Amino acid sequence: MADMSKETARGKRKGSRKKYRMLYIMVIPGILYFILFKYVPLLGNVIAFQDYNIFKGIFHSAWVGLKNFKILFEYGDFLPILKNTIVINLYDLLFGFTAPLILALVINDISNAWFRKGVQQIVYLPHFLSWTILGGIVITQLLSPSQGLVNLALKGMGMEPIYFMTEASMARAIVVLAGIWKDMGWGTVVYLAAMTAISPSLYESASLDGAGKFKQLIYITLPGIVPVIITLFLLRIGHFLDFGFERIWVFQNASNVSVLEIFDTYIYKAGLQQGRYSYTTAVGLFKSVVGFLLLYGGNMLSRKTTGESLY
Amino acid sequence: MKRKKLMAMLMAVSVFAGVLTGCGNASGQNSGSSEQRQSETTEQTQETSEESDVPEEKEPLKFTMSISNGLNEYIAQSPDINQDKWVKVFNERYNLDLTLKLLDHKRFAEEMQMMFASGEIADVVKCYDNYTSPSMCQSVENGVFMPLDDILATAEEKYPNLMKTIPENAWDYNKYNGHIYGIPVSYLSRATRRATYIRKDLLDQTGLGIPTTLDEFVEVLKAFRDMGVEYPFAGRENWTYTDIFFGAYGVNPLTWNLNEEGQLVPDMIRPEMKEALAFHKMLKDEGLMDPESLTTNSSDWLNKIYTGKVGLFDHNGGQLYGFNSSLQQNVPEGEFILIPSPVGPYGDQGTQKYSPVFESIFINKDFQEPERIFEYLDRMCLDEEQDFMAYGIKGEDWTEENGQVQYEYPTDQVGIAEISFRKTIGLIRDDSYDPRLLPFTPSGEDFMDWVQNVSTKEGIDNIDPGKLESLTLHPELQPGNGCDLFHTMAADIFYGKEPIDSFDAFVEEYLSRGGQEVIEEATKAYQEGRTFDRK
């Protein structure tokens, strides 16, 4: 009896293997890609535990255990850097994520199709500028105390100009706002697409029932795109702590470095400029571990509250 | 359902076929090239065996050399630099078989790293500065290159031109543990490179003479301010090219020097630095210095200069013509001249002196004929070959009449870059100035006058401590990364957020955060002769 059931199970498995053979074959390139380009390079992280020397290679460099991590934890500015990294990322998640959503809702309510297209295209534009250029525009054209637009406006209102780039208290806000400016328009694409999928009949019947524009937004548009919002949010959490070097680097200066130094910029200064591969790998690895813990937490929270999760 | 399955199968087949052909091609190419290589090597061995029969005619010196493309426009417009006209001319003229490996200037350190990590290291590697340059990736320390002491022992007789041409301090600058690995092919005969630029037209309007002391400079700057010059003096982020008033106090944010106790310390903690910072703050408060200096990047800074908003600044003296022609596009009557730098209260004057070496070459330890590289370098020191590098082929690109060179300096960027490419592969050059070409360039005479009469009298000696282990753990103590303790303190003082006396607290913090060890290590290196003089 037991033999029989085993036999049929095997038969079934064989059958399904045969049935889906083509699908399995199709999966192979994808799996190979992930193994070769995503998993094998992970092994390179072992150099975090070595005194890596490019001339000796991974296999002949000396092992040093946790020495590199010890150096990091004993470094005087370790806690401020950790704090900056997390705080800036949290701000960016909070404001950088909600801004495109609000913009999409606004754009969606523009009834003039020609005007809507125009607005959409204009708000996309900054996405295609590099951080170097965008940073230059922000620093010299917007925030400069002598010629920046913002300060000209302040002066026009009879206020004292502010030298934003030397005010540490404003540095994080500048970085986050610049990011919103750059990517807000781009971020609306998916929302707008999701909104077009909402059946117009819902709006029609709502307006028959006397719902105004705002009520329609609250009770029809928003609920209609909730799954998209959650998916995008989870994807975004997946990039937590991945703030990117350039974006901070262009805004960092001697006056605001105390609040803008994050792991990415520290890695650049402490390691790459001096060829300390092992140490930077250790710092990067530590950052990844922190990021992973946060991702895990965020995912769990999302599953508990909305039932949706990344995995 | 059936159609779906068919589609799936078709797709699978096509994907699979794609993979197969992809692999097929790749392996085919591989085997092809390895065959080619094999046949090449066999040809080579045949040639060498033939060559041994005929000893008179030397076979061309075959070597590969890695160089930075230097963002050179002539290199950029060449489809294959090894098929280039000048490479062929050099090969023929000097009996070479040179293969260039170009590394991208913008990612030079990374490309050097890749070359070292791959193990395919060129026979001759050229890099900026000496072996301590980060792009060298400690390759000398790891024994990648050949020590040249044996060759240099007899070099005075064998390669007299080379030994005469390259100054001794340039060789010293390449010493590692008492051995010389690098050849300082591109050296600086004058270590003072940066000059004080002033707007002559504006100065004439003020009716004041050329200033010399700090007070006189302040007087001129005030006159500029009152005339409505927007930025009488303009500096740049990280105090880069903002040297002259630091120099007047004998210090610089980037350099090191001995203190009274004989310790090698970074200038930034010396008491003179406090005075220099106070001076800069005064300039800013009086409206004599661009208040946005510390957040102005290089292109914005240049823009201010080109549009005529700046009266005084400092930069490499060799750029005089470039600054003037860019200025005159916006301000036709504007003119910059080079003047002696301000003299400070203790008699100090000038900008930080550079290291005596601009570029060095290193010879791979596996390379068989290092002596012939030296022969080539020795020949390149001759006047005839220096003429060739500067002007090109005699009779074609230039002529000589009654001992006078008849030559026309190119007006286009590619033409100018072409000269620089010849110098790149010709290797030997004085990077301070080129007395051959300068007379033919616009403003060349003025610059040469500055080199010969001003630069020799000014400039601040300093000592480069080399690579310090204790510093690598502390980027916040490192001069020049822009966001270290010094720059933060200097910015706070400059913008009036902290009093000038906060400098003293900074010095204490610097010492307590590991600076003490850094100074000890630097001093030890100095006492053991492992540091590099910049004089």
C-alpha cells in the first residue's frame, strides 16, 4: 500500500516534470543569472574578514576575524553616522514616498487633458538630470544667499537671506526635498496608470449620489489604488539604507557634514580613497545587515496590518 | 490552451537557441584568439632566433605601457591609438614596438586597481606622483615592480643625459625603503606652480601700485570693493586654490611642516593657521572675499572669474592665457597679470610648493630589457628629441632658419592635445614650463617671465609625510578630504558661528582623537628619512 502510494507520487512528479519541462528550461537562464551575478559575488564579502590584498587575491590574503568590524565600532563617529543614515532614510521614506502619491492624485483631477499632459512631462524632467547637475542647480541657483531664487524671494519679502548650505539644521531637509523634486514626477507614473484602471462608472454613480471631487478621491480613487501603494511601499523598503553616495556627496560640506555623513560617504572617505578594501567591505556588510533587519521589520509590520508582504 | 503551450515551447526553444549560439560564438572567438596568440608567439621566437645571428641590427624594443588618457582630445578622436601616426613615428624613430594601454583619466585609480587585480600588468606603468599615489595600490610595496638600484649604480656613465636632466630631488622623491622603483620622467624644475592673479585694468583704475604686503593687498581689495567689484578676492570650496593668504602666514590646510619641537605636524594645527583664518574672516567681514567661497565648486568659481566679477585669485601660472581669453570674451578690456604673492608678517610668501615629480614610470619585474628603457629615456633627454616632442618632425612641422625655430603654435584644441600626446609617449619633460613652446604661445612670454623671475623667489617649503597608517583609520583628521575636523572648524570661524578662539579647542580635539599618534608616526617617518621634501 505504502509502496503503491509512493509509486503514484513519483509517477505524478515525473508527469509534472515532463509536463512543465519547457517551463523549467525557460527558468534556467534566469536562475543562472541570479546565481552568477547576484549570489556568487556575495561570496566576495569574505574579504571583510581578511586583510585583503589585491595582489594576493581572496585565496591568499590573511584572515583577521572581526578586526575590521571592531575598528568600525570603536570609531569615534560610528554612532552619529549610524544615526544620520537611519534618520535621513526615514525622512526620505516618509516624505519621498508620499509626495508622488499626492502629486498623482492632484494630476489625476486635472480635467484638461492637454494641461495634464504638460504638467506630467514637466514634473518628470528633473528625474533625468544627474545628481551632480541637480545639486549644482540647487546650491547656486536656488539656495545661494546672493543669487538663489529662494533667497531673492526672501529678500523680496523683506527678510534676511539665509545661507542654507552652511546651516547644518537644514541640510537633511535640503537633501530630502531635492530628492522629492528630482523623483516626485517619475514616481507618479505607476499611480496614474493604476488610477486609469478604476472604472469611470464608479465616479459617475458617486457624483449622481452627490459626492464631490474630494469625496470621490477619498472613497473611490484612494481605495482603488491601495494595492499598488502597498506594493510600491514594500519595494521601497527593500531599498532602505540604500540612499546612494552621489546624492549626499553633492550637498556635503564642512559646515553640514556632522548631520550628512552616512555610511556611503564614510566608506568613500575612509576606504576607497585609500584602497582599504577589507574595511569598506566590512562597513558595507554592516550596513546591509542593518538594512536587512529594517526590511524584515517593515515587511512584518505590513503583513500584520495590511495582509500584504514582500515574501 | 494548446496555443499557449505552443507559444511556451517556441519561446523556450528560441531562448535556448539564443543561449547556445551565444556560447558558441564566445567559445569560437576565444579559441580563435588564443590560436592567433600562439602563432604570434611562435613567430616571435623565430624572429629572436634569427636576430641572434645578426647582432648589429637590434630588434625593436617591444613593450606595453599603461597611461592615463588625460582627457586628451587628440587621444579621444583616435579610433585606435596604437595605429596612430605618432605612435608609428616614435616606433620607427626610436626602434620601438610600443603598445599603449589607455586608462580613463576620470576613473584612473579604479582602472589601475583593475589592472593590478587582473594580474595583466603592463611592462611599463605610468602614474601620477610617486609610488605612494593611491592609484598605485601599494604595488611597489607588494613587489610588482623592479628595483632600479642596480641600473642606477652605473647610470652616471651609461645614461648621462638622463641623470643630468632629472633633478636629484625627483629621484629621492621616488625612494621606497632606500630603493628607487620609479623613474620621475615628468618632473618639476620649479616647485612653485601657483601664482597670484590680479586684474591689471582694475588695479590701474585704483591708481595703486602692485601690492606686496598684506596691508597693501587689503588696501587694493578695499579699492576694488569700493569700485563695485563683486568679489575682490574669490576662494573655492575646501580652500582649494585659495592659497596665497595662507602662504603669507607660511601655512596651508593641506601641507605638513616641522614645528619648534622638531615634530612633523599638519599645518592646520599650527598657531600661524589661527592667524591665517582670522585674516580670511576679516576679508569676508569687510566684503573683500566672496562670502560663498566655501560652497563654490570649481566651475562656479571659474564662472565668476570669467565674467569679470573677481579682482584677485590664485591658480597655476601656466593658465594665464586661458584665464585672459575667457575673461576677454565677457570683459573685452579686462586683463589678468601674474604678480608676486603677498608677503606675510613673518616674511613668508607664496603658495604651497609641489612635489618635484608630476609623473613616474615603473618597470614590471618580469620585463626582460629594463636597460633599453633607460636607453630610450636617455635619448629623449637630448635637445634634438625634446625639439621633436615639442614641435614635431623637423622640416615638416617646423623649420630652423639661422638658429631660429620657425613654428606655428596650433590654435585648435586637438592640435594642442597632439603636442601633449607626443610628450606623453616621449616621457621625459619638465612639467613646470616648456621653454621651447612658450615663446610661440599667447601670453607665453609673461608666464615664462613669472617662472624665471617670480616663482623662484616664493613658495612655501613643506614635507610630505607619505602614507600614514594611523591616518587611514581617521578620515576626520586627514587634511584635504574637505569634511574633516579642520574644515568644519574653519567654516564655523569663517561664517562667524564660532569665535576665532575655537581654533584652540579644535587643536585639542585633533590631538585627542588620534592626532597625537598621527604626529608621532609622521615624526618617526621624518626621522627615518621616509618622508618627501617639497622644496
